[in-house]
Amino acid sequence: MNKYIETIKNSYSGYFNYLISEITNFHWENYFYGLLIISLTIWGLEILFPWRKDQKIFRKDFWLDTFYLFFNFFLLNLIALIALSNTAELVFNDFLGVFGLSVDSFQLFDSTKLPWLLGLFIFFLTADFIQWGTHILLHRVPFLWNFHKTHHSVKEMAFAAHFRYHWMEPIVYKSILYIPIAIIGGFNIEAVAIVHFFNIAIGHLNHANIGWDYGYLKYIFNNPKMHIWHHSKEMPNKYGVNFGITLSIWDYIFKTDYIPYDGRDIELGFHDDDKFPQEFINQELYPWSASKNNKD
């Protein structure tokens, strides 16, 4: 038990020191300034090339989404996520140890021993595919959908809507992603930073008020004209469409793609979203109250 308590304590102190270091020191893989630069750049593109020209620069829920962006990217890690992740990893390793196993027992190969670009590509492709599948689960499993509703409560799309999600979502994503990533071996900090920043940039663009689809690259990369249909209030089926995170290719391969026409002005949201809370705290509490009401 002591080692779990120590892990939690070290997670808090370690991440706090890391966050302070990121804010006070600029370096190329700096997550704090990386997020800031990407966000300001894509916000600038929205202002210069607006798809919905009547949408205000400070559109509906701009400040709520901006708070979500910094809360989910920085404060959430400080409050809980790093400690939970490190503790869960320790518990899982201890569980495997009961059977005389370790995570290394499942490792197919060490990606750090591959050519750097190949290892980077495998990491990116594996992570994106697993997250695509996890995203589908968020829509298909009612309990998880109650958490994911926070993201789909966006009524006007713009870059910061990318980070409007409930704090349980990264826990679900990271939990499902942990074993597949462990199987294909370790990754250096440069590879993780490159993939991370690239995914943030694509994610911001997917939600931005920009009418781009990247031409033929739309069949590879998710894009604003595709992703807006994922947020459409009216769906062609019960669970949704266009589940791609960074890549759109999975949707085209598995026939979950759907772009019937230019979706610039479609209504966004979900059924009965008028009953969904508008304030941050109530949105965070919603999944548990919804589950309780369903039981009643």
C-alpha cells in the first residue's frame, strides 16, 4: 500500500514541477507553449478564412471552451490524471506479477530499435486506430455516451471545442491504449511530442470554423468538412458517423464515413441537448446524475 501512496505523491509533485518548468522554460517539445502556439495560429486562420462568416469571433461558449482547453490539458493532469495513470499502471504490473509476467512479456518488438521514422509511424498508426475504436465505444456504450455528451454539446464549432470533453474521457482512452502501446515497445520523448502536437493541430482544425477538406488527402486525414457531420444533430443511424481522430482512413475502410453534402450550416448537438447543462460544473456532474435517473 505504501508504494501506491508514494506513487500518487510523486505523481503530484512531479507533474507540478514539470508544469512550472514548462511555463518558465521554452523548448521545442514544450507542451504549454506548443498548445498556445497551435491554438493562436488556428484561431487566426478562423478569423482570416471563416467558413461560417456570420459566426462571431467570440462565438457561443468561447470562454467555456477556452477554460476546458486549459483545464483538460493542464489542470486535469495536476488534479488527478497523472496520479491515476501511474497508479493504474502499477496495479496492472503487480497483477501480472502474480502470474510471473510483466508488460515486457507481451512486447512484440522494441520500436526504439527500428529506424526512427518507421517507429514513429507505427506508434502514430497504432494509437490513432485504437483511439478510433475507443471513440466508437463512447457512442455505443450508454454509460460512456453520457460522458461523451459534453463534447457533443457544442452548438457552434471552433478550434477550442476540440478540448470540450469530460475528464473521464482521457482515462478511458489511456486505459484502452495502454496495453497495445506496451506491446509494440517504448517510444522516445521526441516521437511522443511530434505525434502529440500533430494530433492537437489536426484536432483543432477539425473543429475550427474553416471550410477545408485537404483535397485528395481528405481520404487520409480527418478534416473540418468531415468532422462537422460527426457533430450533426441529425444522424443517418443510431450511433453516429465519422469517428476518426486524426486519420479519416479508418472511417472509409470500415464504412463509417458520411458526408452527404456541405455541412456548413447544419444544426449541431444531440437529441434532447436542450436539457443538457450549460455550466462547467454541472456538465462534469451530469453523467452520474443521468445514470441515477436511468436507474430510477
